[in-house]
Amino acid sequence: MVPGRIEKILLTIIISGALVLAGCTHKPDIKQLPYFPPKKDLPKAAARPAAPELKRMGYTVQVGAFSNVDNAIRLTKSLEKEGLDAFYYKNANGLFRVRFGDFKTRIEAEQTAAEIIRKGIVEAYRIISPGEYIQAKNNIPGKSITVTGDTLRDHIAVTANGFIGLPYQWGDISPTKGFDCSSLVMAVFQLNGLVVPRTSKDQFINGVPVDPENLNKGDLLFFTTNGSGQISHVGIYVGDGMFIHAPGKGKPIREESLNTQYYRDRYMGACTYLQ
């Protein structure tokens, strides 16, 4: 082959290769491509997280035995004025009783009870010990525990059901202060020996998120009802698409369907404190 012809062929091959390489190294417009994050950033499938550890109730003071709920309400407010965290409930016999406090020792509970007797607020009391609650068996008083079992969930649902029809008074010492639905949650859980956060916002933040299709008795449902777009209301899920809550000032505690349009439109999520 003629030397000059060989040089032309080699030059052509070199130029073609350079063009191919240039085409491979050209960076396309990233905006036109879908974004695929690196594998290390992809969400990992995981089992449902464990429920948070809850503090057990300590020693509680129980007072009163009324057939008229108004008497229980007055006593509750009198105790609140003394700086005691009190609530009333209806027991299995249909009588209204009042409980207050979460004391580390029986002596502390008895001293506080003796003081309110001295002030003439009550005449007698009973100390509820940590071991009397359903979830308290074989646990150490005051220690954190993880709550498990359908039996406890059933008890919470039954306890919540016992409040239906009652006027809601917690947190309403002042006539201008609105009702606090989160206190209903606190009362129901405390009657089952468990301590949950005080406000609906904190109850939501500290619980384990639950998808609507996985709701179980005792889970908490959260709504925005004040136009703020933020969580402002909470109820207790009791099964079959129903929940129990205190709907607002002047309205008794009642059961509602989660499928009600009003609550569907305002639903913000759910969480649980139970395994």
C-alpha cells in the first residue's frame, strides 16, 4: 500500500475516535433526566417500630363517691385550685369518683391526702398503688415499661367508653378557658396505669406513627379543628372505624365515626403508645 494512503487512513481513524470520545464525555442537561438517589439514600424496609417506653403511674389518691356528676365536677375543680392534677370518672357501679396525683411513694400520697382533709375539701380517701393496674403485674413501680397485649387495648377502649355522655370539665376552671381534649386521653391512660404526654401536640410527636389501615384499639387520632392547620384535637380509637373524644366546650364526650366527612377532612394522622 502507498505510504501516503496509509497515513490518510490512520488520520481518519484518529479523528473518528476523537469524535466518539468527545461524544461520550459530553454532559447532558441534568434537568431533563429523572433523579435517582444513590442506594445508600434509599429508604430501607423495616419492621414496625416498637412502641415508646411509658412511665407507669405511681401512687394515686382517690376521693369521693357521687351519684351526681356535678358533685364530682365541683370536687375536681376544688382540687385543681390546690394545684393538683385531678380528673373524675364513672366506675363500674355507676358512681363518680375523683383521682389526683402521681406520687413516687405512698407516704407522699398520704401526706397530700391528709392536707386536703385538713382543709375540709374531702373527708376520706383511698390510695391506689401501682400494682393495682392491669399492666402493672411483675413490673417495678415508677419504672418505664413497654406496653403490650390486646387485653390492655380492650381495657383502654372500655375505659374510654365509660366517659361517653359525661360533661367534659378538665382544664376549665376559668369560664373563658376552653376544654382540653388531651386530658381525656391522659385520664383514660392513667386509669390503666400509664402516663402519656400532656398536650395533643406532644402526644402526637412522642407516639409511634400508625397508618390508617393499621389502626387498633387504644391508638390516638389527631385532627386540626381550629383552622390553624396544626394539630389541635385528639381522640381514642376504639375499633370498627370509631373513636371517642371530647368534641368541645358545652358538648359531652361522645363516639364518632372516622369516616364522618368533617373528621376525614381534618385528619392529621395517628400514633400509638401500645405494642
